Amino acid sequence: MLLELSNDESRVLKETLDTALATLLEERARAEARELQEALGRRYAFIQSLQRRLEPLVDSEEVYA
């Protein structure tokens, strides 16, 4: 799948991912159940991977993710 984003869209997406990562860290720290901590950790890693792939593209004219 190929997704074309404008500069503004890519910046908003990156900001949204940044916020999601911060929220997941807080949720994981508060979680008592080991399974929930692990699930949140996997989700964090997945979103962080997306963020890293998007980051170098944020300043380009057209963004393909």
C-alpha cells in the first residue's frame, strides 16, 4: 500500500504518533498486569517503528508512507 501525504499531513501524523508514544509510556507505567504491560510495549514498538519511517520524509515536498 502506498499513501501520499502533504507536508502538513505528515507533520500532523508525526505529532499524533509522538503523542501516542507518550501516552503509551504512561499507560504502561500504570499497568499492573504483566500481560497488559507487554501488550502496551509491543504497541509502543510498532508505533515507534512507524514514526521512525515517517521522520525522514516529513520535510520533503511529497511524502509517501
